Amino acid sequence: MSDNPILRVRDVRKTYGGVEVLKGVSFDLERGQSKIVIGPSGTGKSTLLRCINLLSPPDSGSVILDGVTVEERGINQIRAQIGFVFQEFNLFTHLRVLDNVRLAQRNVLGRSKREATKRALEELERVGLSDKLEAYPAELSGGQKQRASIARALAMDPKLILFDEPTSALDPELTGEVVQVMKDLANAGMTMLVVSHEMGFAKAAADEVIFMEGGVIVEQGPPSTLFTCPEHARTSQFLRMITHEHEEG
Amino acid sequence: MDFIEFGMTWMPFLLEGVGVTLGLWAVAMVLGFCLALLLVWGRVYGSKPIYLVATTYVEVFRGTPMLVQLFFIYLGLPEIGIVLDPFSAAALAIGLNTAAYQAEYFRGAIQSLPSGQMVAARAMGMSRFQALRDIILPQAGRRVIPQWSNEAVVELKYTSIAYAIGLTELTARAEQVGYQTFQFLEAFTLVAIIYLVLTGIVAQSLDLLERKTRIPGLTYTGGKME
Ligand SMILES: Nc1ncnc2c1ncn2[C@@H]1O[C@H](COP(=O)(O)OP(=O)(O)OP(=O)(O)O)[C@@H](O)[C@H]1O
Ligand SMILES: [Mg+2]
């Protein structure tokens, strides 16, 4: 652990309607590191991601991005540095793929059309969508939509990307292409915080696994140790449950 | 044959009324459109007091007859010193009224959009204004065309209430033709045909616009989008 992590989350708490969803979450994310967050439904994983870029501002605690405290002031410039990939893709329905990837580059980063196009083409090529530039989102498969949304995040040149269950809305046969893109990203040194139960990604590309339950981090560690000999009984219970689900599915 | 001759004779006189009718309609629709944008902003994004003002406006104008609104403006307002000529009074009444309906259609279109796109836009650092301008407006605008078209046709017909305050628009001229010729049946048949042609053109043009601007995944289905 360095003293200069790209993301430092300290004692983040969040309450919804009297229920404390996050009960003090702390961790660091180093440059180029990929961490995967697993845990039961309703545990606050999505809430944690949304607290990091203030889509849901934390009630207390701090989030520090590259040495700068994330706060309401100047939030749009900070959000531009944090990519967010959603389970439901959330591509802009009325824009073709190329424009989906160009829009925020233009109106948030103020890039010229030419520059935005150049970056968009590079990232769309990276995710294998060079032949879909003119397609509307409704004309893409789920896997293509998610890859387009990853390209949209990448084109902003973010310092890190948050993924919230990027493969959960996909048919099983389409998850592979998205996982492959994410693995490539991790190997290329992108900093990533991924909420997902995709074991393929976790084992192949995650530097660390964070197991969350009931609004706290129960334990974290490298996939090799956490998956094989977890410290806490709850962790092994949960792991048994998800591997079981995967075998059944 | 008689009817065709009748039509040839009186058509020029009636067409002058078409000018007034269309002018009235156009002014009212534009006024209504601009006001509707303000109202829908208040209804969807406004703070509590603004929301209440906009909602009250919509309820009042949708809950009272347009003729009452017209008389209120033309006959009532002079008592407090606001005197309008019949054209302005009618344009104002129809414009204020259609604003309430247009606002509701816009609101429906906005609220039928999936909320995730707004979140995605904000997550990338777009301001609320940018997200509204670049994402919500172009999508809601497309989705509202069928209902807006319907409203435009309804209001085109409603311009005939200006007759009640003495504006010689299309309907008033048809009545004049009737009294001059005592061929009321022919006069009103003719005027009905003219209205039908006008509403047909409006509906068809907007239908064409809808088809030209159509985008896969954005078509209006009457319900919420997936
Ligand atoms: N905007 C909100 N308003 C009220 N309650 C919320 C809100 N967002 C989340 N919650 C509640 O907070 C808890 C944690 O939700 P969260 O979505 O973070 O869980 P999660 O770990 O992502 O679950 P899942 O695996 O199902 O996605 C849940 O009980 C949820 O109902
Ligand atoms: Mg979640």
C-alpha cells in the first residue's frame, strides 16, 4: 500500500430512510489496480459506488481522488475523471454509437469535434465496435451495448472506472465478450473498481477482492487467498452460494 | 353542380377567413409552446412553490371551459383596464389554454424516458442543464410529436370560438355567407371541408416530421420505455 493511492475511501456512511446502508467503509485503490467487490444483494455495493462520485453523497466520511477530496464544489470536473459503467448500460437512446462516445467529451471536457472523434474511434476499436459507429443503441445486442458504454467511459480518459454489475443484465452467452474487454483493460493498467460476481474476471484480472455484507467490508485480499481460504465463515458461506448458483445456471 | 358553383363563388370570401384562422392558430400555438416549456420545467424540475404555481395553472386551465377563459379575457379584463382587440384576446385565450395541455404532454413524454440516462449523463460530469438540453429534450421532443399533433388539430378547430367575440374568422364568414344566400347547408358544408383540409394538412405534416425524425428505440408506444 502506497501513501499515494488514486482513490482513498475513509469511513463512508450512508443512511436511507433511517436504515444505515453503509456503516463505515474504508479502502484504498492504487494506480493500475483492479478490485472486485462481492457480497449479498442489498449490502450496499451499488450505494458505495454511487457515494464515490457523489451520485448519492455520503452522510459522513471522505472520498479522496488522486489527493483531492471529492465534494459538491466542482463535482462535474471530478465526475469527468471517474468512469461509471452501469448494469443497464444507460446509453443515450437518440444518439448513434459514435455520438454516444463523443457527447461528454465535447460538453464536459470541451474537446473539439475532431479530437472527440479521434478518441471515440480509438476506444470503439479497442472494444471491437468499429463496425457499429452508425448504429443506434436499440440496434445493438446487450454485449455490444455494454462494450459501447465502456468505450464511452474510456474516451473521457478517467483516472478510474467504476463498474456496477456490468454483466448482470446480459444473456449468459454474451457475458464473455464484456468480461474479455474488462480483462484486457485491467491488464492494460486501467484502475478499476468492479462490483460483480463474475468469477472469471475476479480470478483472472482482479488484484484484490472485497467481500461486503451488511454495509461493512467483512474482509479483503488477493483472489488466490480469499477464494481458497477466507478468514471469515460468512465469506466462505457466500462463496459457496455463488459458485453453487453458477453451476446451476 | 350547384354546390360547385356555390363553392366557386364564395370560396375567395371564405379563404380570407382562413388567413385569420391560421394566424390565430399559429400565434396561439407558439405562445402555448413557449409557456408550456416553462410550465413543464416547473412541474418536473421546479422547487415546491414553483411546482405548485405550475400545477395550479395547469389545473385551472384544463378544468374550465375555454369559452369562459375567452370571455374572462375579452369582457372581464377591461374592467381592470386591460383592453384587447378580438384577435389578441382570442390568441391569448387559446394560447394560455393550449399551454396547459402541451405542458402535460411534454411532462408525460419526459417521465416516460428511462431515468438511467440522466444518471449516466450526470455521472460523466454533465450539468443538469446539459443533460436536459442534450439528452432529455431531444428524446422527449421526438416522443411528444404524436400527442402534440393531436393538440395542434384540436386547437385549430377551437379557433372558431373567436366567433363568439366577433372576430370574422372562418366560421363567422361561413355564417355571413349563409345569411346572404340563405344556403346555410351549402355554406357550412363548404366550411367543414375547408377545416377538414386544414386539419388534414397539419396532421399529415406532423406525421411526416415524426417519421423523418424517428429513431429506433424511441418510438412512442403510449407507455413507459423499457
Ligand atoms: N435511493 C435509495 N433510496 C432508498 N433506499 C435505497 C436507495 N438506494 C439503495 N437503497 C437501499 O439500500 C440498500 C443497499 O442497496 P444497494 O443497491 O447499494 O445494494 P447492492 O449491494 O448493490 O445490492 P444488489 O446486489 O441487489 O445490487 C438496499 O436495502 C436498498 O433498498
Ligand atoms: Mg447493486
